[in-house]
Amino acid sequence: MSLPHAILTALLEKPSSGSELTRRFDRSIGYFWSATHQQIYRELGKLERAELIRTLPGGAPTRGQKKEYEVLAAGREELVRWVDRREDPKVARDPLPLRLRAAGVVGLGDLVDELRRHRDLHRDRLEEYREFERRDYPAEPATRQERVQWLVLRGGIDMEAGWISWLTRAVDELSEEASGRGPRS
Amino acid sequence: MSLPHAILTALLEKPSSGSELTRRFDRSIGYFWSATHQQIYRELGKLERAELIRTLPGGAPTRGQKKEYEVLAAGREELVRWVDRREDPKVARDPLPLRLRAAGVVGLGDLVDELRRHRDLHRDRLEEYREFERRDYPAEPATRQERVQWLVLRGGIDMEAGWISWLTRAVDELSEEASGRGPRS
DNA sequence: TGGAACATGTAAGGGGTTACATGATTCA
DNA sequence: TGAATCATGTAACCCCTTACATGTTCCA
């Protein structure tokens, strides 16, 4: 039940249409959640039927026209309840370590190359996040909202750095084994 | 499509029944994937119908009796294909940073306490993983399978350490704000 | 005016979560 | 023999993913 609350948060930060929300999920919210436009439109419909959000007056009723939404008081109250809820951490879910473990049984194949590729993709993402940080938080943030958004961004940065560190070690140890000629790359 | 392959891996490592698999998922495989017994039984049925696994001869046909499965050649081949597949990294999905971001808009409430609670839970899990490491890998592992399993475990350890580091920083910065009296705890 | 890009929406299929059900085993 | 536990299994619901569909706006 995180998507509706992520949408409520985004709409409180700034009233938006479905396509704008999709773009914002690809960017700042995407550090820890992703959503396709289909999910977002379906969820917007649900939230509107539940009277937690409404379309801004003057919204076009037809298909293909932008429809802007804003959060109603009931929506904000629901979000407060969600923030204050006690909820245990979920186990991370990532196929790559699983594939590595499978490779321990059936052989490495080209998996070390795949690990290198992932390491490089994470490096790219890390660089992108660091660029966001330089651009959006050049100085100590003033408001609580900015400080919290910065914290979340640094969570994304730490996460990417962690992956890179682990993948580097894995590539290092496994390429020794694969080649017998010492680490590559 | 990771669960069936996680099950194939586990069964190759050691033929097991559904309940045994459930316990093994709670332990070593669970660093990066979790599954309930319902998921596992459903998936075992699918894998058996697809003739990727079979019940060991002498398995009891009735309900309530243990049924041990082993992997067939086709199952191993499917696992090899999965390991060699090229698949991009997924975005992490975690509600806690989202809740933090929501708190930036609607107010912190008791969220800092919740962050402390999560930090402590991650500390417990980290300690548990480190205990596994001490117990299961006291010396340099000899086989590829052991080295890979150790790498996966260290991935879990790194991940937990990353969470603890981030949560500590978040608690530190936000408790200053919440109290105005400097960091607590 | 016609094609490309944009915006919203529908539908199908699969995985995950939760609640519940049934047979077997164990043991007081 | 009856309750507790174990092992397997069924069912319902919701979210996520992918493919596809329809209307609008922009612009060469």
C-alpha cells in the first residue's frame, strides 16, 4: 500500500496530472519507488473515487486532455496515518544475488560480465544522483521539507555506493577464479 | 520470474520438501528473497507440471505427508539460461524513505522513533548475519559454491550496514530538529 | 493535413499477501 | 483419545508488468 501514499505525497508537494506524476516518479521519487503510467492512472482513479483527491476545477473531462489533481483534507489525514504507522522493514528483493547463488551450482557462465555491466550501470546512476545533489542542494537546506528530501536522496546515493562496492568485490574475486590469471577490469 | 529459479537453485543444492524449502528461505536464501509456504507450494506444483522437477521415488501421495523434490535435467538447463540472461537492475522498493519524504510534507509525527526502531532491527539482523559468517565460513572457502554463497551473505551484510548508516544519520539530523536540544539516542 | 509526440485509459496475466482448510504425526 | 504441531494445499484480493487502444496537441 505504498503507491497511493507516494502519489498523495507528490500531489501535496505540487498538484499535477498523471503524466507529470509519471515523470516525477522517474526522477526524485524514483530513488526508492518506481511506477509506470498505467499504475499511476489506475491509482489516481481509485484515490478520486475514495474522495482523497479531486481534479482541479477546469480540468478537461475528455480523454487525451490533461487532468490536474490536488489532495483533499481526507487525503492528507490518510497520509498522516500512514506516516505514523508502525511497519516492519521488508526483506530486500533482488534477483542478481540469487543468480549469483545459482551460478555457484550450475557454473558461472558469463555472469561475471553481467556483474561488471551492473556495476557500471550503478556507477552511472550514482553519478546522476550526485549531480542532482550538487544542483539541488548546493547549500544547507532551510526547510524541513528540503532537509528530508535531501536525506532521501542521500539514501539513494548510499544504496548505489553499496551496490558498487559489493559488485566490485564480487567481480574481483570471481574473475580470479574464472581466468586463473588474476583480476581483470 | 525469480522465485521458481530460487527454488531450482535450492533444490539443486539439496533435494527438499516444501516445508524444508520454506525454512531454508527464511534463512540463507532470505538475504535477498523471501517466500511464504503458500508461494512455495504453488510454485512447486507449477515446476512439477512443467517437468522441471519431480518428487523423489517413494514420496507419499497423500496430503499432510512430506514430499521431497529433486531437479530434472530440463530444470537445470532452465536455470543455466536464467543465470546467463541479461537483465537490468531493478529500482529498489522500500516504503520507509517514502514515509520520510511524506513526513517532510505533513510533519514528522513519531517517525523518528520509527526510524530508531528500524535502525535497531537492522542492527539485530546484521549481528545475525555476522554470526552466520563466523559459524559457516571460519576459513577461506574451498569450493566455488562456498565462495559464492559467502559473497551473497556479505552482500546481505553490506546492505544491512548501509541501512544502519543511513538511519543513524537520519535519526541524528531529525532528532535535532524535533527537539531543538541536540541529538538523542 | 498528416504524422509525431503527448496524455489518458483498458485489458490480460502473473506474483505476493493473507486467511483459511485438511490430513498426518506426536505426545500427554 | 484428544489437543498441539507439522505439512500440504485452496482461495481471494491486490499490486505490478506488458501490450495495446483512443483521443489531443503540435508543427512541418
